[in-house]
Amino acid sequence: MPPPAAELAQARAAIEQAQPAAHYAPAEFAAAQKKLDLAEQSLRRDERVQARRLAEQAEADARLASAMAENERARGLR
């Protein structure tokens, strides 16, 4: 199995995009960062399946944080 370079890049991009919203969903944002760190550690140990899984979870958590922030902003505009 090839290294999960694309998955790691997507997770990093999602976390970077969610950064401004971190205060709206701090737990989800922290989970995304933690899972990305774990994915990178797994990759260094050549645990590619685990690294891929964690990177995908990190991306999902970051997107959740962004969605939660967007929801909070929308509620604030009403």
C-alpha cells in the first residue's frame, strides 16, 4: 500500500481551513489536530493503513469543526 500522502494533505488543508473557527468547536478541532499528529506518527512507523485511517478521521473532524462554526455564525446573524 502506498503512503497516504493525499489523505495527509487533505487533512492538513481541512485543519488549516478550520483554524479560524476553532473557538466555535474546540473539541472537534483539537481532535482533528491530534489525529493528524497520530497519523504522521503512524506513517513514520510505516503503519500506512493506520496512518490513512487517522488522516481521514482528522479531515472529517476538521470539516465538522468548520460546519459547527458556520452553524454558529449563521445563528448569530439571525
